[in-house]
Amino acid sequence: MQDFLSELNWMLILSLIGASAIVAYVGDVVGMKIGKRRISLFGLRPRYTSSFITVLTGILITVVTLWFLSMTSETVRTALFSMKFVQRQITQLTSQLQESRQELQEMEFKLFASQDELQKKQDELKAAQDKFETVLGQLAQVRRELKTQTENSAAVEVERVRLEEELKGLEIKRATLEKSVANLKTEMNSLKKGLEQVREGRIIVLAKEVLAQVSVPQKSSKDEVKSALSTLLEEARMELALRSGIKPDRVRILSEKEKELDNPDPFAGMPSRIVIRLVAESNAVREEPVLVSLDVHESQLVFKKGQVLGKKNLQASLDRDEVERELYLLLREVNTLSIQKGVIPDPLRGTVGNLSAGDFYGSVERITEASTATTIVVEAEEDVYSEGPVRVRIVLKHSS
């Protein structure tokens, strides 16, 4: 109770009491004098005139109190004149907080998934190391037996070679698992960093993401190259504007190299067709400048329109899951073949193209319903150059 009383603004309270007392006193004196002199205001009787003066005094007390409070307290001014504005701000901030919480939950879910995957890989690595140590022990035992059992030297040599080959395979597997663990740790750190950034704002760009690309014909002039670079930046601004929900002219794209984004000199007059990619150098959140660089590759015709990129025979009566798996594996083979032939993959995803879900699942339905064996043929839908994308169509041929 004592703490509560000490926190009160006694100066303000006493000032209000004093001002109210003065106004009430003055009003009472004026009312009494008017009543004694029997003065009439606005045609009212003296008794009603005295009551009117009393009411007016009460109004003045309220006006003076509100004026005094608004002059001495910013909180009171806000409550009197800006309450609806403050309520709208609270509503908007509450909505933004809810969106940030949802994004935070999604990033935490991905982080937990990566941690689970990392734990699985670490368990596999430990199992491989245990097996590796066991095989080492077996190999040492075989070597000891080799010295004492010369009559069985041939059989022991075969066993020794087998164990050494198995040991090499386990060493390769261990190295692969260690690399997977390192990659998962890197991904987990990236997710943690992304999670911290989500707490501050919305991520719209990921590091090493290709924002836009444009091809430049061979021996192009400076004006043609400058126009291509302008188109490249415009496409990137439109894409970033769609992601962040702001106007394209508010999107800021920067490069660490001076005049890298508008200098046509390095690309003018090239003897072959090239593709210029605009690649993000780091993660960026909404309304933050996006740091980029130009990635240049020579562009050549890799596949012609209608060229067969992959083929697989499937027997009849396969269930839906088996058909989906086989078709997915075939498309992965096409992706690998495209990279081997020179199509530049997306540095973030490692893919070179895409297929619509409608085409994929439509093909799955037709294969599943077929009563005879089916040959799946994946063809290039159009000419494919080094920069991609690899657009394909699925052709199904049924056995008669």
C-alpha cells in the first residue's frame, strides 16, 4: 500500500484539487451574488439563473481538469485524442506478430527435421565405425594365422583380400557418411541462421539462389548486352517484388563489384552464345538490399526438340506407388544425364528443370490403368541450351 501511494503524482493531484476548488469557489460566489441581486440571464428567473451558474461552474471544472491533464500528461492526450489510432496500430502489430510466429514455427520444424536426420547419419557412422573396427580385428587375426598356417596360405590369402576389399568399402562408406554429417551440420547451421533472421524479418532470398538469367547471342553489341542486363535486373526485381509484396521500384539489388550490373564491356563481342545468371550472394529479408553477383557460362545447344532423354519399360499390373517410384527414378536419370551433357544446374537445388504435377500424376494414372506392358519415353519438349531449363514431355507406348 505504501509503495502504491509513493508512486502517485501528488503534485498533479493536489494541483487538480486546488484548481477545482478555486473554480467551484468562484462559481459559488458568483452564483450567490447573482442570487442576492436577483439578476436574470437569458430571460430566466433568478433562482434558475443561480442554478445555471452552478451547472456552468461544474462544466468549467471538468474542462479545466481535462485541459490541465492533457497539458501535463502525454498519456492522457493519447487516451483522449488518439485512442482509435492506437487501437488500429495494436491490431496491425498483432497480425504481423502472428505471421512471424507462423514462419518461426515452420523454420523450427525444418530445424528439428535436420537434427533428426543428422542423428540418423551419426548413428549410421557409428555403426560403420564399429564394423570397421571389427573388420580390422578380423584382418589382424587372419594375418597372424597366415604366419603360422602356411598350408592354408591360398585360402587365407583369398580371405585377406576379401576383408581388405570390404575394409576399403567401409572406409569409402565412412568417408561418405562423414561428408553427409558435415553437410547436415552445415544445413543445420544455415537453418539456425535462417531462424534467427526470421525472428527479425521475413526471408525472401536464399544464398546462391538464381534470381534470373538471360542469354546473349554471339558477337552482340554493347547496346544489345546492356539491354540484356537491364532485362535481367528487371526480371529479378519483379520476382523479388512478388515474394516480398512491395513495389518493384522499392527493391534494391546491389553488387560488391563496382558497375558490375550495368557494364556491357566484358560480354560484348563474345565469339559464342553465353548465358548470364544473377545469383544471390547471401540470405536477404524483406525490404533489405539483395547482394548479388553475375555468373557467366558458355551456352550451347545440348538437346534438340523431340530428342529422347530417357526410356524405361514397365510391366503391367504395377501398383500406383511402384509406378510413381519408377517414373521418379527415370526423371532423376534425365536430370543427371542433362548435367553430364552440359546443362547448368540450379546451384541451390541441383536440378535443371521441372515437370508439372498434372503431367506426372496423369502419366502415373495411365500406366496404372494399362493392361499391357508400357514403355515410358522422356523427350525434350523444345531445344535445350546449356542454361536450361530442361522442359520434357512424357510419351507412353503400350505393347499390343
